[in-house]
Amino acid sequence: MTTRPDGPGTTTQHALDELRRAIVAGRYRPGQRVHQEEIAEQLGVSLAPVREALRALEQEGQVVYRPRRGYFITELRVEDLQEIYALRRLLEERAVRAALPALDDDAVERIALAARDCAEAAKRGDVAAELEANRRFHFGMLEAPDQPHTMRLIRLLWDSTESYRAMYYNSAEERSATVAAHDEILDAVRRKSVDEVVAALDDHRGRTLRVLSGILPTT
């Protein structure tokens, strides 16, 4: 049982963090019901913070609430994923064109460190660690202080597909492909070649979409 942190705010955040980790680790699969009572017992908390955490995940699109049935991990159709990735392409190009020219050497090295961490996690088959490092890698080249609304939408789109990204990383072939893609992107980042970074991100995103589309139902 996990030790309960003090205070209602920290307890809700604790429940939210644990649910996120469970989704990333694949302990919850798309379409699976989330049992609130079991989670509360495992975390040593009351039902209230678990419900608050689930409401937050619902706002992000990671879970859906079905009346009289409870919360379920979101299931996406191919068409949903295609729309999400099309939106990401537009928003991430905007973000990288604003952020990349302003990256200093320290920022580039943080991106490089994230790429190394991702590669090491891929070798170990540590999906949760690879997902965390992958997120640091991508957001390291997207963050710019003058575009908070763009970044808020990008985070929302990323969060809504986290469980599917975990599935993608369960493939050793795709983990290897991600490392190669990151190397190509990092090389372009170091050279501050914005057009090359945008093109490499499009290719990287496109491969992920093709793989994920193979595991999703269509209408």
C-alpha cells in the first residue's frame, strides 16, 4: 500500500500521479474500467481524491465517464487518432519555429540528455522511463515563453494518447526506430535547422500514427 501524503490537495495529486503511471505502464488498457474503490485501497486514501483525479483525467481525455457504470480508459478510433496527430502537426510546427531559434547551449544539452535517457530506457525495455524521457525530448524543443496557449493544447493532445503511446513502445522494433528518429532530430536541432527539424518531426509522428492505427478500430 502506498503511504498517503498529507492534505487534500497533495492526496489528489498523489492519486493523479499514480493513475498516470498505471496508464503509462500499461496496467490499464484502452476500454478497461477503472475501479475507484480498488485504487483508493491500494493508495490508502479515501474515494474523494480518486474521484477528483479521475475528473482531471477526464478533462484531458484519458478517461471517459459512463453514467451508472463509472470511469473507463478512453478508447480511440483510427479517425480520432488521425485528427489528434493532424492537430499536433500544426501546433508543433508553430511551436518549434518559435522555440528553436532561441534555444541556448544548455537547452540543447538538456534535449540531448533526454535523447540519451530515452535510448537507454529503450535498451532496457523500460516503457515508463522511455515515455518520460521521450516527453522531455520533444517538449524541450517546443517550449517557448510567448506561446502558453499553444503549449497547453499540445500537452492536452499528448495526454489524450498516452495509453496508446505506451502500446507503441511495447514493440522493440518501434523503440529502436524512436532512438534513430531522435538522433536525426537532435542533429538538426544542434544545427538550428528549423525546416529539417519540422520535417523530421513530421516523419517521426507519421510512423507512430501508422503503427498505432494498426491497433485501433475504425468506424
